[in-house]
Amino acid sequence: MTNDQSAGEPSGLRERKKRQRREALHEAALRLVERQGLDGTTVEQICEEVGVSPRTFFNYFPSKTAAALNLPEQIISPEAAARFRSTNGELMPAICELLADSMSSGIERVRLKKLITDQPQLVAAFTQWMGALKAEFHVLVEERAGSPEVADAAIMLALASLRTLMHRPADDTRPDAVRLLETMDRLVAVRHVTMVES
């Protein structure tokens, strides 16, 4: 499709086509990397599967790794950030909602865990993405936390809870924010556990 054609389309249709193309690129990248490994997969092969040019590919993903993991460049959506800024009440449940929004952008967790286990080269990209996530969250959380110290502690607890949740069975169908808050409560509760008698 040319730019002229896309300019004439209603914005809703344009956005839907962009989402569909991104999903197709992700699925092709994931399928190829699962079958051939990261090193054996090229951007050109992914593009051939979907029928687009490499130039189009790079409009959606910065690398084949990002495409396979479906890591969004914009980790926190403007809508989620606006909800967080306008929410009142307890800080940690609001942070869980914010994290849950970013979690919904990625691939299904069972498949993600298997992919990273099978392709250890992907760990660096995922770790880098988590670092960017932490930086974005820190800016938002500090606005609402009251102090940099509270923001630091809240972010560390939230990300520790996210990492813990990623390693738990994914057959729990409750909303991510609910499961994340429950995981956080379990981690905090360990603070008061007494040692087993020797």
C-alpha cells in the first residue's frame, strides 16, 4: 500500500491494519525463531513470510529479537499513563494496574518463557527492555509517590513481583493486576516469617 492510499483511509481502519501487520510480523518472527533459532533467522525471512519489505518491518520493530518477543518500543501507553496520573488511593495497586497494561503488550507468557529458555541470546534483549520499563515507570511513579525514596522502593517491589509472577504457572486466568498485587503481598509477607527451629 502506498502512503497516498493509507492517507485516504479512515484512521480507525489504518490503526487496525497497523495492529494486524505488527501481529503478523511478530507471529512470523516467533515461528521462525522457534524453528530455526535466533541466529538462523533473518529480517528478510520474516518479511518474506508476511509479504512486506524490510523498510516496513523496521517501522514496527527495531530488530528481529524485538519482533520475536513482541517488545513494544513504547512500553507504557499514553492512556495507561493518564489513568495512573488521575488515579487516587493506594500507590501499589495503581502501579500493578500500570504494569499489567505493559504486560498485555507482550506475547503469552508460557511461550515467552519457553522461547527465552530455548534461546538464551534473547535474555539480554529482555533484560534491556526491563531496564527501559523501569526507567519509564520510575518517572511516572515518582510523580505520585511523594518522594524519590518511596518511588525507588515501590518500583523495586513491583519489578520483583513481576519477575516472580513470570516464573509461576500461567494457567491462572485472573487479571494480571490482581495476580501481580497478590504476588506482591506474598513477597512482603515474608518479612514477618519466623525461622524454623534448629
